[in-house]
Amino acid sequence: MQDIDSKPTFELKDVPGGLPWLGHLRAFKDRPLHTMSEWWCRYGDALRFRLGPKTVHLFSHPALAETVLLSQADQFGKVYEEQRPTGLALVLGNGLVTSSGEVWKRHRRIIQPVFHRSRMAAMADRMAQVGEQRLAAWEGYGEGRVDIAAEMMQLTLEVISQTMFHTSVAQHMDQISHSLHVSLKYAFDSFHNPLHLPVWVPTARNREFRRALQFMDNLIYDLVSARRQSGAEYDDLLSLLLHARDEETGMGLSDQELRDEALTIFAAGHETTANALAWTWYLLATHPEKKAHFHAEVDRVLQGRTPTAEDLQHLPYTRAIFDESLRLYPPVPAIQRKTHAPSTLGGFTLPAQAIVLVGLYNLHRHPAFWPDPERFQPERWLEGERTPARGAYLPFGAGPRACVGTHFATVEGPLLMALIGGRYDMQLAQEQVEPEVMVTLRPKNGIRMTLHRRHKTGAAM
């Protein structure tokens, strides 16, 4: 096993075979995850390729990841251009995920407290209540087939709406899911396609995107307006945003800033956990011995009751399964950054404005840092096992811009796993499942499964 403290140096290799003008756009556009993984295997941990006029650097080694995200984080910023936004900024505006500089620092100070570890127990109770409501709807499915990826999207969307905004969005679920799907797909395509037409051009796809974004804008602005008019006070993100004041000017967030932050939490807060859970159910369905161990632990600890935050410390194998799922299928497969000025790392220099991708999918499968890296092995996360090398496991990023919702996700994921796994045995109902990058790492066309009831609600084990 390698040790990243040795400060290795790298040869920055160019991916061959680029076409005039287009570069490697065709291969990347068709299968970005597969292409980046294949290039990494062929050309190493530091490589360079072209997407039209843009040169992109892909780093797949923990030492490089640590440099970009931690030790030289101030030199690698977000790729946000207010006058010509691309990627996620087209959807989320200048929110916490896309902003930088003083705007990011101020918003991070405002939002961080709501996700503090100390608040998770109260949120866990609400998560479990929402989960119970969703499982009640499953009663009508019998033992028929469901798309578990779509089910997890609906479940986590309702969790985030009720915990962060103290309201239900159940009546808008289908339209929200469609709008987010359209918006995120458009955002991802805008990043890698230099031929992407500006949003104002009246193409069919641009009109669809604008409709989707308009729906999400209306939803968020209506939530804000209703809270202001009611004057109701809740211990949630929306109240925190409405009462937040700048320490220096005393000014609160503008309506646009409220929209950007609320939509960022709304979208990112459910999309990532939903995909993590979908991949978790897929991995369990394809590894029956691991699933049996999981069911046994849940039955032993819960004995048929609804899980609480306190139960999670007694469910180490459940948490290990979730951690291993995040390793094999990180919800965000690559983190994008851009250099502010010429920067030296790993023995080579990047120019100013260089685009960098930290390949988390590759990092998590690096054979120098993970024994048998392609194998689904939750046991590697149990007490007494070897701790992963620093920088080799970054499902929530790292450094000052690490995901603000890490504690939220690491409670929500195992809690919902325990709740659902105590009631249902899910079995795969299709032959192949293919990963697809659409900002997040989704199962392409979903995952069809059959639901088999294990125990009645509240039944004693």
C-alpha cells in the first residue's frame, strides 16, 4: 500500500487521439464515467484531455486530491462566472455549491449551524416519520416491481422538504422530480459541450429547461413568501436563512440569495443521498450473503420498531454497507475546480484558469490504496480493519468546501436503510444496471426491483 506522505511526483500525460476542434468531446460525451476510468487505467493518475477549446486535467491520486482540496485549496476555486454561468450554476445560481470568495464564506457561516451534529437526533425522528409515511404507500405495491431509484428520490425529497423547510411537497413530487432531472441533465451537458447553445436561444431543449427552472423558482419563492406571510417560526433551514444577517452590514439575504441557497439545499440535499441509497440496495441485492447479515443486524437491534438516531451506534454493519456503497458509487464522481493563478503540484505546473477534475470514482477504486478495490466488502469498514489512506476516500469532498450536509447524510442513509430493511427484502428484477453521470452518479434508467415483505409493522422478532 502506498503512503501519500511521501509526496510523490507525477508525469502529467496527454490523452492521445483528440480530434481537431473537438478534442476528446465525442468519447467523453457518450460515456463520461467509463471514459475517465479507462483513461486513468491507461495513462495514470495525472492526465490532460480536451473538450473542444477547454483543456481539462483529471487527477486520480489521493496526494493530488489533498493538494487541490486541502493544502492548496485557496488556489483552486469554483468555476462560477456570473455573466456566463455553466454547469450547476445554471440551476443553482450563486449558492453554497457554486459560489466562492466572500459570498461563499458568508453563506457557509449562515448555513453550517443547521447541519451541526447536535441537531441530528431531532432530525432523525422526522426522517423516520417521513420514511414510515412512504412505506405505507408501498403497501399498495404488493410484491410487484418498483424502480427503487425513483422511490429513493421521492423519499429523500420528502425528507429534505420536511426537515429543512417544514413542509410537504408530496403533491408536487412528480413535477419536482421531472424538473430536477431536466435541469441537472442540462447543467451537466453545458459543462462538457462547447457547442452548447446559450439558454436564450429558443430551441426545444432550452424551452424545456427554462420551464423546469421556472417551476423550481416558483416553488422556492412560494415557500419563502408563505413563511414570511405566516410569521411562523420553525427550527429549520428556511427560518435560519430568513433571519440571517451579515455581521458587518446588518443586511439579510436578498430574494435571489434566498432562492439560490434554498434550491441548492433542496436539490443537492436529496439527490446525492437518493442515489447513494439506490446503489446500496443494488449492491445488497447482488450480494445475498451481505444482505442476510444486514437483515440479521437490523432484526436483532430494532426488533420490529422504528429506528432512532441512538440505534445507529448499534448498527455498525449497516453503516459499513453505506460507507462501502459510497466508495464504489460516490454520489458525486468528480469534483471540479479552477486555478486562480499558476499553481505547482505533484511536480508539474498548471496555468491560471486551468480546469481540474478530482476523480473520486477513480480514487475510491485505486488499487494502490484499496485491497481488491472492485469488490463490495462492507467488512473493510468495521472496527479493527485498516483505515483508508488519507485522501483515498472522499465521498463528501474534503477541506473548507467539504459537503455541509455530511452529518445529515450519514444519519439519513443508514437510518432509512434500517427502516426499509427491517420491513422488506428487495430483489433485483433486471439483468444489468449501468451507472450514468448527470452531475451525480445515477443508475441509468433506474433499478427495477421486487419488494418482498419480511415482517409486519411492529411485529416482535
